[in-house]
Amino acid sequence: MIQIARETPTRTDVLLLLDEHLADMFATSPAESVHALDHSALTAPEVSFWTAREDGVLLGCGALKQLTPTEGEIKSMRTAPAARGRGIAAALLGEIVNAARHRRYERLYLETGSQDFFAPARRLYDRHGFTECAPFADYVLDPHSTFMRLDLAGG
């Protein structure tokens, strides 16, 4: 059974998955267009971090960063290659959206790449109600980025 839980991003297996995530981001986007958080940034007080595990084996991770008292940003969504196609990302996303609703956030944002490599991620977010939007927070227009938002008010 898959278990999703809050966890520290400093466990060895999580660090390896996050290293793989960062490596892919830098391999597919120019450095100035990589907005993935490093390990230390994921331990900041404004960031909550979740993992998905099955029998203790890490399947994926994701984070929620508080931007304002009513807005959050999804960060560091990653599914282990061997676990892809099993709905792990959708389960993690559901947990993060539920946490945002519980915190009474009105909006949830994310930034992902615009390249073909990121098409599965964009489809996932689209299926869960996210729509493209203008840059938010400190982001600026970037041809390598797609910005998305989910309005939570009333839901």
C-alpha cells in the first residue's frame, strides 16, 4: 500500500531523488530558468515536504511553499523512474492540494518547464484543474517556463 506522509527532505534516498530532479532540470533548461529548490531550501520553515512510499521504498516527493498567508506554490514534484505511471504524482498532488485547502489558501501556483520533457507534468496539473497564468511571486516571463494556478476559494 502506498503511504503519503510529511517527511524531512534530508533522508538519503530523498536526497538522491532530489539530486536526480535537479540534474534533469539543469539538463533540460538554461540555468537561469531552473527554479527547483535545493536540499537546504526544502527545509525552510515555509516549506512542507511529503514523500510517497511503498514498503519503505521511496516512490516520489513534493512540497508546498507558503508564498503569502493565502497563497502557496507547489515545488519539487518528482516521481522515481521505476514508479512512473502508477499515479504517484497524482496522489502527492492531491495531498498537497488538500493541505493547501486545510490552510485556507485561496490560490495555489506552480512553475514548470515549457519544453516537451515537462509535457507529462503540465498534463497532470491540467487534469487537476490548474490553468496557465502570468508569472507570480518573484518570477518573470521566461520562454522556458509555464506558470499555472489553481483557485481554491469556494472549493
